Amino acid sequence: GLGVTIVPAQPGQLPSTKELLDAITASGAAEVVVLPSDKDTWPVAEVAAEQARAGAIRVSVIPTRSIVQTLAAIAVHEDGARFEDDVVAMTRAAGATRYGAVTIAVREALTTVGPCQIGDVLGLVDGDIVVLGKDVVTVIRELLRGMLVVGGELVTLVAGLEAGSEITDGIPEWVQHEFPLVEISSYDGGQPLWPLIIGVE
């Protein structure tokens, strides 16, 4: 395998420095890359990395903001490559991945695309709300169209806990039909709150 260790975190809860440090040291590796998948975890990851370095482990934190950026980084990891070269390649892959996500509004709010009501579907790109609608599939399609119109060769779809077959089967089929040259990778992420997380490379 790739030697990947996942440190689980609940929505709204960050992993602790100790949990990350334990995962780094338990890996038994002399060189470790940490992929936070969330910008709120960056400072915690940096502290854990500092502490691990004091224990003579080479650690690099690649500031991924989303699971799809983390997957992109892992995909280019090369066993046996020089650590620095591998970190550069992984950082580049993560940085080249734009990410989108769909969630349901839990309160009324004024967004950049207008007011939203409880139960509205919000489509975000790189953390900003760009699509607002009533239907999940319609919002996902609009989001993907907007992300792919500026280019993209690979779409990564990470289905959430509430994702039905209209998302898990319907969206990959729709992408294939609308953008036949785009390669698709689908995963069952099982994440709550986000029916779909999207990566475009």
C-alpha cells in the first residue's frame, strides 16, 4: 500500500496535535507528509510536525484544504522518490486541484449569490458560495459546469452520507455525457453534511 494513515475527525472538531503526532510516529517512517484536508487543521499539523522533527523524523505539511486535494497529492506520490521531489510533486498536484462542494443550508443567510432559506442547496467552489438552488442534482450540475467550463481533465467525486443514486450514479453519467473527454474517479466518502465533494484537475 501507500502507507497512508487516516486520523479521523468529526465535523466541527479538529484532530489534536497529539493525535497527529501519534500518527506520524506510529507510521515508523523516517519521512512523513501530512495532508490536513482542511485549512483549520493547518496550525495543528504544523505544531505536530515541529514536534516530530524534534524526534528526528522528516515531516512536511502540504496545506490541502479539501479531501479531493489530498487525494490528488496521494495519487502522484512516488515510492522511492527523493523526499523533496515527492513533496514538490504532491504540493503541485494539490494546488492544481480546484474543489467544490454541495451542502444544505441550516439557517437563513445572505450569500454572495442572494439570500438563502433553510433547506436550500448551496454549491461552493474553493470555499465560496457560487450556486444557490432548491434541487441537489441541479446545483451539482451547475457547479460542475462552472468548474469544467474553464478546463479540467479529471473530476473526482466524493459522495457523502446522504448521497442517493441520483448523485452516486447519475452525476458520473451526466459528466460523461456532457464532458466526454473528462476522466472521472468516484469514491464513497460517507461524510456527513456534504452530499458531494468535487475535485477538478
